[in-house]
Amino acid sequence: MDGSGRVLRVFEVRVKEGCVDTLLSNFATTSVDVVRDKPGNDGYFFGRCVQGGENTVMFVSVWRDLNAVKARFGDDWEVSYMPDGYEELIDDCFVRHFELEAGSSLKGL
């Protein structure tokens, strides 16, 4: 990954039993505030797994390039960023970054 193309930052979470709706509600407010209107951010989306992973959710943010991700998240850009109150809702989580390839399309972004 050379970091020059658009990057998806994928935060995937296995949520504690009974906490999915709460975490999704937090995504809609707190997580959105972490990325919305930040330099280099081109959008975000989030949702729940539909293939047997009812306790799995993800928050994806779209960035102009890897430098924009690093500017927003600093030296810990490769680590899951968790706002206050998230840890009590989460069993396990990780963050991964994907550089979009030529020919990709993000309609509306």
C-alpha cells in the first residue's frame, strides 16, 4: 500500500450480548463526530452483519489517503480508537485499512 489512494478505515466489533443497538446508536453520534468534517475525510457508513453475526457491527470511514488517516488518528492510527463508554459494550474489536483500487466507485462520496 503506497498510501496515495483513497483509504477505507474499517472498525469491526464483536459486541457484548444485548448491546448492539446501543453501540449503533453511539456510532450515529459519537463515532460520526470523530470523523465528520475532519480534513481528508470523505464520508462514513456503519451497520450490522447479516450473515449469522448478529453481534458483529462495523464503522467504516473513507479518507482521501493514508496521510489523512494518520493526521486524524496520530501515531496510533493502526489501533482501534474507542471513545469513552465504548469498552463496556465491546467483547473484541480491530481496525484495518484498505486502499481502494482504480476502478472502485463510492457513489455519493
